[in-house]
Amino acid sequence: MGRLCRAAVAAKLAAMEELLRSNDPVYLSFVRHVLDEAGIHHLLLDEHMSVLEGSIGILPRRILVAADDLLRARQELGNATLTQPS
């Protein structure tokens, strides 16, 4: 059962592509919110690397999306804004 689960996870990761990488936790939170609102499943990698790096924030966190959703994710982020309309 363990091998089957690992194989399934590996297959899903192979079908994902990097959308972006950033050290800014606020920006990452915003991006994740936009993707959630659009119904685009995503994966945040390297979130807990600060334990290994000593909490100095030099390793960027990466957001991956399914390869089929990459273009739509980029479009959703392009349409999103950080300010409220006046």
C-alpha cells in the first residue's frame, strides 16, 4: 500500500509545473487565495525549509499547479489585483 501511495504522489508531481517562486509570505498567501477562488488545485513546496535554513528566508517557496491548469492560473493571477477598486 505504501508503494502504491508513493507512486500516485510521484505521478501527480510529474504532471505538475511550477507557477512561481517567492520569498514573500504575503504574496504567496495572495496567490494561493486567487488559485483557491478560481478552483485551481495547487501545491506549495518548501514551506517548512526555514527549519533547515535557519529562518533567514533565503530559500524561495514554490507553487505548483497541474500542467493543464498552468495557463489558466497565469490568467487568473494576471486578472487579480492587490488593491480594491475605487
